[in-house]
Amino acid sequence: MKICRVHHVAIICSNYELSKDFYTRILGFKAINEVYRKERDSYKLDLCVGEEYQIELFSFPSPPERPSFPEAAGLRHLAFAVTNIEEAVNHLKQCGVETEAIRMDEITDKKFVFFQDPDGLPLELYEA
């Protein structure tokens, strides 16, 4: 398995406007796309760090506190870009790491898969 680079970091916040202000005004990240998802009563804000899209900021109504699982305030998951998702999943399984089923991103038509680190932190491999 060859990991190419970090694909993105997703962060779930409990106060969208406060977090949006922090990441854009205070840290200087550029907002490149903002979507309100009525069915989930939540926002998704795509942020650019430097020249690359790297952070997704999500809001959910009254998220439960947690270190990393399920959807809640704090780090949602880390995603790593790979060149071949099937090879990567096979490698993980050979190493005794369980993965979820490979899924297809409906927007980009790229494959991705989730798994966890030993502490339960959700991780993602994304085929680049």
C-alpha cells in the first residue's frame, strides 16, 4: 500500500457560526463551498488551506461529546489518499485491520473506505 498524501480532515462542530468565524477569520482558511443540508439541519463548509482543499467543517444540532465516534463535536475522521483502494483494503485486511465496505462518492465517482485505528479513531482511505 502506498499512501500519497492527506486527502482531507473533517471536523464536526457544535456551534457553526462560531467555528466558521474561527476557521475563516481567525485562522485565515478560505471558504470554497458552503451548503446547508435541510434534511440533516446541518451545514457543510469546505475550507482551503494554502492552495489545497483540506478541511470540511460540519455542524450537527446538539452533537454528543465524544473522542471520535459517532458524529459529534471534534475530529470526525482523517482521510488519506491512495492510488488503488482495493490494494489498500487488501493490505489492511492482511494486517488484521477490519474495514467497512468500499463505497463510491456520488459527487466525484471516487472510491473510499472507512476503518479505525486501535483507539477507535475513524480513518478513511480515498482513491485519488
